[in-house]
Amino acid sequence: MKQSFSLALLALGAATPAFAAQEGGHGSSNPLTPEGGLMFWTLVVFVLLLAILRKFAWPQILGAVEAREKALEEQLAQAQRDRAEAAALLAEHKKLVQDARAQANQLLTEARAVSEKERAVAMEKLREEQDAQLERARKEIIAERERAVADLRREAVDLSLAAASKLVGERMDAEADRRLVTSYLASLEGAR
């Protein structure tokens, strides 16, 4: 490329003395007046410069443009691949989030079922304890009632014996009297 610029400068240098010679001979020139010699050398320099650029510079410029175009195409292709990969990652992320939500819902459902089961077991245990306490209370009530009835019988026997002694006027044998009154009271209860 440096060669092409030096050749162009040589061509300009050759044209400059000819242009200067023409200028010197005419005196003053009008810049709008076309001059044949200047036009000829300008055209020659332009054609030479165009030929040099075409030979040396255009292939490099076209190569750079093609390389840039190829790089842009590769970047576009890479961007398309990256976009497709990002879409796949997004879809995978959404699937993972959906799976995590499903697992969380399943865990909540299982936890609710376990808590309901434990609650049912606790309620059943509580009912059993209440039933056991109620049964103990009933047994205690029955035992107390039987003790109270036995105490009441003893008192009734004692009162009956005391009343009978007063009626009879003398004291009867305590053991025989007791058996007599107890059997009589037992026969009265059996009649009910």
C-alpha cells in the first residue's frame, strides 16, 4: 500500500511542473475557465491512482469488508444460539419452579394428613382416657354406694335391735339378733 501512495505522489509531482509551466505562460487565469492540459493530467493522475488502488488497496479493503461481514454473520449466529440456549434455560427454570411448587404442595398435603392423623390419634387417646376416668369414677361411686348401703344396714340393724330390745324389755343375744335382722333385710331387698 505504501508503494501505491509513493507512485501516486510521483505522478502528481510530474504533473505539477507541467501545470506550473502552463500557469507561468498565461499570466493570470480564471479558475472557472477549463484548461485542457490541467484536465488531461488530472485525468491521467486519477486513472493511475485508480489503477494503483484497484491493484493494491481494493483487495485488502474488500477482504476487510468480507471479514467484517463474516464476523457479523458469526456474531448473529452466536446471538441466535445464545438466544435459543437462554430460551431452553428459561424453560428448564420454569419447569424446576413448577416442580418445586408441586413438591411443596405435596409436602403441605402430607403434613396436613399427618397432622390430621395425629389429631385423630390424640382425640382417640383423650376419649379413651376420659372413658377410663369415667369408668373409675363409676366404680368408685358403686363402691361408695355399697359401703354406704352396708353402713346403713349396720345402722338399721343396730337401730332395729335397740328398738326390739326396748319392746321386748330385755337385751337379746347380739349375734343372733344381727343374723335375724340381716336375713330379714335381705329378704326385703330380694322382694324389690
